[in-house]
Amino acid sequence: MSARTLTCQVTEVENLNPDVFGVTLTGRAEAMQHAPGQYLELKIDESTWVPFSIASADRSNGVIELHIQHWPERDNSARLRELLQVANQLTLRLPGGECVLDNESERPLLLIAAGTGFSQMKAIIEAVLHEQPTREISLWWAAREHRDLYLEQLACQWAQTHANVAFHAVTELPLEEPLAAGERISHHQGRIDQVLKAAEITPDTHDVYLSGSPGMVYACLDVLDAKGVPLERVFSDVFAYAPRTT
């Protein structure tokens, strides 16, 4: 699927928490096609394109969701926030990325995300629930504090309504209030790689998708490698844009 450049409509901007905002874009359905796990690039100016994971599976209706972390101290982030406040159209380029769902595989999914890395996993989960509704999914979503799990309610809802979905919330700080009730909903306190190291998981039977900073991804990869995961069944955009040099 080759990348296309197009102009789309900004149909909604909403605050998901004080630091993350959701953006809904609408364009021609055939032009907005993408595979679950891919990203797009938004044009800030003639020389600046900023990548964001697509937070929704392809619905064949031209609608795409993004989850954008706002960093006021970063120039591109501040410019994008300002642009979204005044523009009703954006230029984007899509799709990009090879970290996509292998929908020919029937292996259970181990999805590990930090922060807005959840957006990539959301697209994958939506696609799996639609196309492979019985495929096992284990979502581990890591954040520093509770409020950073900005769509916690949705993740809990998946686990409450689908017997094949488990949600593991991971925060470095204690929870501000309990998670929603559910036998497939759990909380772990600590850094995500340390939590995975202590967890009773068998990643060697899974397809694994990782989304987060390079440091987070490689720390988790080392833990999973030690637990016997086949590295050819581990997927992350980080491997393409920040490959290990040693």
C-alpha cells in the first residue's frame, strides 16, 4: 500500500486528559485506507511532517482517529496544537510503517504500549475484534500515573465484554482510584519492563507488538527475549526508526 498525500477535514478535537487530545480526520474513504498498526504524517509547514500512529482500524468510511501528546515546550507540538485550533483542513501523508497486524496468524496477541503508544494498539484491537473475534488479546498499557491512562474506560470495556481480552494497567505511581471491576482487568505498579519480568507470561506462544519510546521498547524486548519469545514474532516501529547499534 503506497503512501498518498491528501487534504482532509478536521471534524473533531477533544481533550482526552490534560496532556493528550484526540483528533478526528475525515477524507475520501479510498484515500484514507490503512492497515491496523500503521501511522500517518501531518504537515506542519513546507518542510516539517510529524508522524502519529493511527488510533482506529480502517472503517471504510474515510474517518481516522489520532491521539496526540501535547508537549508545550516542544516547538512542533505547540505549532500543531495552534494549527488544530484554527484550521479545518490538514495535509497528511499515509500510510506508513511496517508494524502491522498479521491477520493470517492465529497466535495470541501480546500488546505492550506506553503512553500514547496505546493508539497503535487500539487500531489493532479494533481490527482483531472485527475480523478475528475469538483471537486472544492481552493488552499491557503503561504510564507514569493513573490519569495518563486516558482511555482506561475503553480498555476496561474491552475486557469486560470480550472473554478473549485481558487488560493490564501498569503505573509507576499508585492508582488514584480502583480500576473497573472485571476478572480480566488488573493493575501492576512499577516500570513496565520490571513488571513484565515478574509476570507469569509465556510470550513464546504469542505475536508481540510494542509501542513506546526506544528505551522502553528495547527494555521490554530484553525481558521478553529472556522469557523465550521468538524475535521474528516481535513487531515495533522502533526497529525501523531507532535500530540498535550493538
